[in-house]
Amino acid sequence: MLKADLHLHTSYSSDSNSSPEQIIVCCLEKGINCLAVTDHGTIAGALKIKEIAPFTIIIGEEVSTLSGDMIGYFLTRDIPNGISAEEAAIRIKEQGGIVCIPHPFTHFRSSAMTVDNVHKLMPYIEVIEVFNARSIFLDNTGKAESFAREHGFLISAGSDAHTLGEIGNAYLEMPEFNNQDSFRQALLNGKIMGHYANPLVHFGSTKARIRKKW
């Protein structure tokens, strides 16, 4: 079985200082043996980790759309930030990728998609992230999972780690896979594991953003 953290950021994101090499060491220490690397606006970090990791890596990206954040899994090229959510979803699908909505309906998170925006994208969505370890309010998980179950979406979980200490805070125990179709099947048999992060972890990503800016 895999322990798959399906939402993670590297130093290729503007708000993280975690290098690919450091992330791999941390994963090996914690027993995480599958990562979806989902940097903001680029797949470069995911490609770098895939070159050197001794375990399964999903090439992903977290795209900042005009309607909120969207994750693409199994990508082959970057998707630009700042485009419409529908355009981002179309570009993910054109690459044979899988559309996931991370941390939906989250209070006080401006990048989270609203229920209305998610409804508009339902023809494209396959996965809803129902457990994000960085969520501050516990009811967000329940709302996301209820929505996913009601509409027949696959579910995922991820630490949304921007610092090394957060890696593996949330993950799925799931069967191994080797392509998009077997990944979908593995999600069907996945079990959500982990715990919520201390809210203070958000200061870590803010610190990284300021450090890189200056």
C-alpha cells in the first residue's frame, strides 16, 4: 500500500523553501512513498523530484484561476495562473490530466472555490480534496466530503505542505498505480489518514514568500 500525500509544495513555489532533496529525505523518514507535487503555477519542482525520488511521483500543479485554486494531476506542461477556471480545466484535460479541486469551501481562504464555482466546473472535475491538513476549520472537511459523495467524485487528501515539518500531515493509504486509470481506481480504495496542522504553519509560508521577494 502507498502512503500518498497528494498536495505538496517545493521551493519552486513562491511560498516554500523546501528543496526537492530535503523533501525526499523527509518522506523517507516519515514513510511517505507517494507524492503529488503541486507547486503554484509550475510543474518544474515536480519534474525535478521525479528525477531523483526512489518512490512514486505525480507531476502536478496548483493553478490560481480567476475562480480559485485548481490542481491538475499527471501534467506534461505548465498551465498559467490568472486564467479562467474553465480554461484551466480544459488545459488539464487536453494533457490527459485529472482535475482536482483543493480545499473547497474553506472559510477565510480567498483562493478556495465556492460551491457555485465548483458547480459550474462539474463537467470537468474528477477529484475533490476532502482533507487538507492546513484547513483551520474542521467543518470544511465534512462539507467537502459530503459534496464529493453526493456528486460521485473521487476524494483525495494532502498536507498542502509548504514546510518540511508538514509533509505527511494528511495522506491517503491507497493501492499502487501506474497510470491515470489505475490512479482513479486506487482513489476509490483509498483511506484518509493524518491530522490537522498547527495554524502557525501559515507563518512559515508567509516567511518564505517575503524572503524570496526581498
